[in-house]
Amino acid sequence: MANLVLKTGRRKTAVARATVVKGKGKIMINNQDLKSYVNNELLMLRVKEPLIIADAVGKYDVDVNVFGGGQTSQVDAIRQAIARSLVEITGSDELKKRFVEYDRSLIVADTRFKEMRKPN
């Protein structure tokens, strides 16, 4: 078990780098609080999803830097980075299995992109 974990998550052109450390449950995205960065309740729940599944709400502080893509792609990249970090910080194969059963994209990156416009 590590004290500090750095992991990345990707979705389309969005890239998120998450730092997870034991703490009181503070979630910061691009140096802003989660509520001020994401103003949509559904997207906030998607960011918190890995913490809820891992039963780790209030146990870890999460700091994320994210860039590229739209808001939904950024949220998907953030949740992937958080899930990967939680798996590494806990060292639990059972948690990884639980994430994959719930939603495989929490651990495995989706490599699909928008297809480029065809000429003519």
C-alpha cells in the first residue's frame, strides 16, 4: 500500500492526472472544488462513482488536473484516473474486479475516437 498514488485516465481527447492520498475526502479538479468545477449533479455523481463503489468516500483526498475534450469526456477521464488510483493505493485485486464488473471503462481506456469527416 502506497501513501501517494499518481494515475492517468483518458477518454477521447481528454486526459486526467489524479493524485490520491489518505485524507478527509476533499476532491479538487484543476485547483477548484468539485462543486464549482462541475455544476451538473449527474456529472458530480459520475466523478464520485469510483469512491462510492470502493466504499472510500471521506477516506481519500483527490487532486485532479484535466485538459482537452468536452465536459463529459473530462468527467469520464477523471473517474478512470480515480478508479485506477484507488486500485493501486489499496492494492486490492477484488476492488479491481468489482470496478470491471460494474463498468469496464473505469479501469480499461476506451480507444474510440470520432471518425474524421470524409472528403466529397
